[in-house]
Amino acid sequence: MTVPKDHPRFQSLEDRHKIEEGIAKGYTTPTGMIAHGRGEAFDYLIGEQTTEYARAACEAAAAKLLSTTSVLSANGNVAALCAEEYVALSEALNIPIEINLFYRTPERMKKMEERFLEAGAKEVLGVRADAEIPSLTSERRKVDSRGIYSRDTVLVPLEDGDRTEHLKKMGKFVIALDLNPLSRTAQQADITIIDNITRAVPLLIELAKKKPVWRGFDNSENLRGSMETMSRNLTKPI
Ligand code: PTJ
């Protein structure tokens, strides 16, 4: 079905169809639809726009990703929503993309790799995982020794799980990208970007090109700002 361009929720409906397409093509897991719906609810609460807090977090994230050895983790929802932009971000930062799936199967890994190669990536890590995140039991423990295993900074998008805790135990700097400020990943990361990935990735590309300098970042303060924005939006008079 074609969504009319003048529909007030055009972008949101388009994104839903991208998730649907990802599921049909086999690189996105069916539960990715539920994850997406959860994200949509939080997007409403921040007003479906990039807040000043998200912008500040993106600027700090770009500086950190540029100044350390870094890697961009990718799951099935990322592949569905913004594969091309994610590849452009990896090029702007000159760092690799590594596929890391919760519902990991050889078929899905192959389809994910094909999706990113089609989107222009020259190489995608993760398919031939040869290392493990110690003490993590889920399939997300399987990582690439050239990527997540050895690099200092990991961008973890659209994930409410236990990987961040274990990456932190390995001494890594974790940047979360998640609309839900209460998710475990959002709460445990060193920088949390509370924004829709479809807005945050283009902004990260723009900021990376300006080569920002790392000046430190207060994540608790920034998370508080995003949560206050949400509660203000919830209580504002109609
Ligand atoms: O592809 P796999 O096998 O690795 O599976 C991916 C799942 C669906 C398991 C993974 O995405 C996941 O952990 O889902 P959760 O636990 O529902 O967490 C997803 C988080 O992403 C939630 O906190 C949502 O609020 C957030 N989210 C969803 N869509 C967006 C988003 N954050 C930013 N932008 C979005 N578009």
C-alpha cells in the first residue's frame, strides 16, 4: 500500500513499512516490529524531533568515535531503517560496521551482510565471529576480533539488553542510541543519544565531518534533560 505524502504521519508509516520489508526479506526479526513500536511511543514523548540534549550527545559521540578505535554495531532494525545512512556514517568516521544479532542465525547474518554490502559497505564484520564477550550468554556474545572485541568504543543502537553491562566490564566506552531513556542500555552507557536513529545518524554524519573535539560528557545530566523534556510534553496543557 502506498502512503500519501501529505499524510501527517507519513515518515512514521514509511518507517513501519521498512521494518515490515526487513522482516519479509529475512534480515529483521519479527520481534523487531515490537521494538519499533516501543521506540515510536518514546518518540512521541520527545516531540518526534531531535532535542538539544540529543544534539549535545551526538556531538560528544562523534568526538569520541573519531578519537578512539571504534566500531558501529548493527542489528536487524538498523538494517531495515537506515542501512545506507549507517554505511555513510561508517565512512565519515572511517570505522567498520559489525553485525551483532540477538536472534543470530547463519541465514540472518548472511542477509544482514548482503543488505549492508548492497547499501555500499566495502566490508562488514561479524559474520565470521571468532571471539566472545566474556560472561555474556546470549548470541550477542559472538563478536569479531577485528571489531567489537578489540576496539575501545562501541556504538550500540536500538537494544535493551545485557550486552552494554558486559562491554563495560571489558573496559569499553559504550555509546547507546535509543529512544527509551529507561532501557538498561541507555542507563548503563557512557553516552546515550535519546533520539530516533533515522534522525540521529544523519546528524552524526554532519557532526563527524566537522571533526569535533572530545571534551568529556555528563551522561546522567543529559539523560535527566531528555526525561524532563518527556515529562513536560506529557503535562503540557492541550
Ligand atoms: O536484530 P536482533 O536479532 O538483534 O533483534 C533486535 C531486537 C528486536 C531484539 C533488539 O532491537 C532489541 O533488543 O529490542 P528491544 O529490547 O525492544 O530494544 C529496542 C530499543 O530500541 C527500545 O528501547 C526502543 O525504545 C528502541 N528503539 C526502537 N526503535 C527505535 C529505537 N530507538 C531509536 N530509534 C528507533 N527508530
